[in-house]
Amino acid sequence: MSESQDVPERLGRYEIVERLASGGMGEVFIARFVAPGGFVKAVAVKRIHPHLAEDETFIHMLHDEANVAAAIRHPNIISTIDVGFEAGNHFVVLDYANGDPLQRMLRDVRKNHGTAFPDWMVAWIGAEVASALHAAHEAKNLEGESLEIIHRDVSTSNVILSDAGHPMLFDFGVAKAKQRMVQTSHGELKGKLPYMAPETFRGEAVDRTVDVFSLGVMLYELCTGNSPFARNSDLETIMALQSAVVEPPSRVRDVIHESLDPIVMRTMARDRAERYPTALAVENDLRAWARARGAPHDAASAAAWIAETFPDRCAWRKGLLARVANSAPHTRAQMGSSPRLNTLTPGVVTPPPSRPSGQLQTPVGVVRVGTLNPGQVPQIPAPQGNTPAPSSYVPFQLGPEPSASIPGLAQSDPHVLAPDTPPPRGAVSTVHVVLGVLVMLLLGGGALVLFRSGGGDGAEASAAAPPSAVSPVPAPSPSVLPATLAVPSSSAAQAPSATPSAKPGATSPKTGSTPAPASTSLKKGGPLVRSYD
């Protein structure tokens, strides 16, 4: 089966775009994950070869790799996203690192430029990978128990240098861990032979220093462009590892500063006691070397060097990501939310909904208007047949549907205005105005007459009476005044006492005589008394 036919269209919910690499156990594809809202993410999918999909050992190793990598949190370790199985395919989904493995980059540098990496790039890559290794060595489970993870396969093929300048460690497939389903048997070797520490061939227990040794071999290879221990046969390679006699990097390639030699040589020391005890110690020495040399030691400088040294590869990867983004089957417009029902579009009339027989029908001439946006005017169709045309208002009706509403009007208070209903008047009729004016004139004229008649009598009485005289107030006759207006006799008796200047011989008129006109006597400090006919 050809390679193009062997590439699946999708694995689970991930759409395969292209194959990136293939090895003895499986292959890696670049794929995309599409989700609602226009979400598109590039991922790497690692699948077991179809002819190995029935072997439980390989399946467990794939799951172990995913579980171990998921337990480590570090920016320089490619994270595990998902694990899946579909149609006989076991696969693991990883975060996609947009770059090339160091092995390929080193090969291209030697082929195109005849050199290797500059020493400051070696220090930057070594420090970042050492930081990732230390995070793996110190990883713990959720209960706080150490997982005792040892990568055992640190090499240039398992470190990707992204175009952004970040070295990314991956492939924990042969890592030693406490909670693996597949454990290494006694005497079984794991990893790539030229990167193995010498004590692994003597049957000694492995610890984190074997990763430190593999890191030192990788640094030496980046400095010189050659492997320090690789030989033509496995036996010769093992013998070279046992002796561990190599020349310092600066003697092999003079552009490497000799101050970097002690760090690289100590990292891959033959005896474990002479080696760096932790990857953290390697990281600290490499960063201190960069500071002392004043060399670039950041991702931006590394990214600039990558873009300058590998322009073709960077352009190819940009095109690959463009394919992942542009060939997504669903665009943002297609994946948007569904349109709302019963929504009135400007300039479009919403037709009355059809109802089954037996239900309440919409009255003739009544138009149902859907939801109106602020500032939107409902469009009313022209009247048809004998329906009277509206005069000063637009007739409409709010239907019982919950979705039909007008802003500012409650749903529970429907208002129906039929077209034949007379329009409400906004002013008071003329008859009412005339009647109101006449009533006001009559009331005002009567009040004015009463006021003028009362004021004239008082003035004449005051002018006729002498200043010292007080006109007694005659008691009104019960036959003349009603009971409600009769003045009590006590008021007549109290009237003379109210004026101390009255003469003692003054008498009141006899009862039954014709009463004198009502008179009023005013004096400083005296009360005002008035009689009524």
C-alpha cells in the first residue's frame, strides 16, 4: 500500500492533513481540530502502525507515553491533548510544535553550510532541554508521590526546535516511570545506543544521571556536527561508550569557545560520580556561561537565527499551517448561531402564522408584527378589498405568541385595534367648551352681585351711626329665618357688653316689630356682627 493511500482522512474528531514522520512503531500526522465558533487548532496525531494495532504491548506503550507526558507540566515539553481509538486505530494527540527536530536541522546545516550550531545556540538549547528534564525528574502524581520519570531517550531526534526559538522535548515512549503498564525487563536496553550512559551496559540501576549523559552527547553533537561515540557497528559503539574518551568540542571545531568545553565534558563524564547530579545543575551552568560571555540567550535571538539559516523550511511550515487553517470545512459564518424565529427584518413584512382548523383565527385586516428592534418602523401592507384605510394611525394587533412583542408593551396586556374602530379623539368637543364657559360666567356673576350688595349695606350703616353709638343687633324672628340660620339669644345679649362705651338707657326693639336693615358696627378692637333677613 502506497503512503498516500495509507494516510487516513480522519482519526476520531481530528482531520488528517499530512504525514510528518514515520518510525518503527508508528507514524505522526499533522491534523486539525475544528470546533464551533470558528475554532481551528493544529495538532500532531501519533498512530500505531496498522500491522501492529493488534499487539497489546505496543498499545500499552502508546498509552504509557501519553500518561507520562500528561503528568509533566513544562513549557518545553510537548503536552498530550487526547487519546483515542477508532476503526482499529490507536492514536495519541499531541500539541503541534511548528518546527523541525534537531537531527534534521543539524543535517541541513552540515549539508548547506558545512558547519554546526553556534556555541550560544548550543547553550540556549541545552539550558532549555535541561529545564524540561528536571521537571520530568521531579514530577509527582495527584497524591504528591514522586513518579520517578526518566526519559532514557534524550537525543537530537526527540527535541524539536520551533520557529519561535523554543526547544521542545517529546517522545516518552520508552521512559521509565513508576506507574507504567509495561516495565523494562532486567538486562533490556531502552533508547538509542550512541546516547546511552556506560553504566546501563553494566546492568546498574538507572537514575536521572543517564538523562544528563544523553544531554551531554546531544550538546557535543550540536557543537561539532558529529556523534562522539557512534561507530560503524553496535559493538564498536558500546566499546567507545565504555571508554568515553573524546576530544573537547573546541578542538574539533575552533569556533566553539573553549570555556564551553568543561560543561559539555562533565555532562557526559564516564563515571556517574563525576557527572552533573541533576539536570538543573547543567541548566544553571549553561545560563551562567551565556551571561559571562555576553552571548544571546533568549527565544527571539534563536528565532532570528532559525529564520536566517533555514528560510526554505520556515516558508514550507508557514504554508503547511496555512493549509491547516484555510482548508477547514466549516467557516465562521457556517458555524454561527441559528437565526432567531419571528424576527422582523427592516423592510420585510411578517405574514400571519397559519393555524390549524378549530383554533382562533386572526381577524381580517389585523396584521401581526414580530419583534421590533429599537428605532425600527413596522411595515404594514396596503389594505385590500373593502377594508377601510387607516386615517391617522397604523392599526396592528399583538398576537398571543410569546415571540411577538413590541418594546415597551407588556405581553400580558394585549391591545387590539381593528381597522373599523373609530379613531380616538385627542381634544374636548366644542359643546363641552361652550357649556363650561357659560357655567363659569354664571357663577362669577352671582358671586359679584352678592359681594356688591353686602358691601353697600355695611358702608351706609357705618356712615349713619355716630362714632360713639353702637347699634344693637335685633334678634331675628324664628318665623322669618330657618332653624339652621337662627341666631341664638346669647349672641344678642353679649353684643352690648362687647362695647363698654354704650349708654345704659339704650333698649332693644320689641319682639315682633319689623327688623331694621342689617347693620354693622366697627370699632377698634371690637367684633363684627351681622344680621341676616
